[in-house]
Amino acid sequence: MTEWWQSLSDPSRIFWSIAITASVFQLLLFVGSMLVGHDLDHSPDGGDGGGSEHGLKLLSVRAITAFLVGFGWAGALILGSGKTLLIASVFALVCGMIFMAVIYLMMRFITSLKSDGTIRYPNAIGHTGHVYVTIPAARGGRGQVEILIQGRLITAQAVTSHPQPLPPQSSVIVDSVEGDTLLVVSPQI
């Protein structure tokens, strides 16, 4: 191993050092995120480390590490194949940028799959449910409906403008939402 290292030129040693160090760090980031459940780009409480939207940054620890992995390995391999330092450096920069972009896009895609689990009642508009607790006629009080929102069956407060009360097990459709959580329903015909 020592003979191989001694046989390398100074630029080759730099590329190899970057490649090996960045690869080990990338592996540690991966193992750490699997064991702990978060990485250096995000704080443990779910926030991001730098305040960008959705905790996603092009210049995150993970993206910079990916750049260094691509830069180091590409430079070491191209320089080792006999190309000039200029060609190896340009190719290494391009590969590093590609690695960084791929990691950024992958993290952006993964982040887009996250859901905070918050029920958004306006998503119920147009959906049908069933009365759980009688809803008094002509907005004379509140009742309750069971409805499937965002894949979850919930019980929500409801009112109706219908002239007759809506008894339990009646099918209703959500017309609108008042406030944050009050559903305005009408009988489903």
C-alpha cells in the first residue's frame, strides 16, 4: 500500500485523499441517518439546519459530500488513466457537480414524499360521509359526521342548512368548511 501511495504524483494523492475521505464520510452519514433517524442537514426536532424551505439545500452537508465523492473519484481515475491534470480537473468538477445535483434531486424527491399527518378539512369538500350524531335542521346546532379525509376516517363537527334534521347513518356530502374544522353538509340524494 505504501509503495502504491509513494508512486502517485502529488495531484493524484490529492484526488485519492478527497475520494477516500469523502466516501468514508458519506458512508458515516448514511449509517448515522439509519441509526439515529436524521442527518446533519436537519436538526433532531425535524427542522432544517439552515432555514431553507422544507429543510432542503443545494449546499447541504450531504450534497457537498456527494460533490467531493464525485470530484475525488473522477479526478483520481482520469489522472490515473494518463490524462493531463487540466483534463482530470475539469472532468472531476463536472462529475462532482453531477453527483451533487443527483443527491439534491433525490433528497428533494424524498422530502416531497413526507407528510406531516395534519388533517386539512377543506380536502373533505365534495366527499361523502355518514352522520354519526344527529345534525339539527336549519343550522339549529351541531352534530357529527364520520368521513374519510386524506385516507383517515375521522369524526368531525357538522351543521346543515337542510330543513329536516339528519339522523345517524344518513349519507351526507360536504359542501364547505367554516372556520378550521366545521363541516357544512347536505343530504346525499
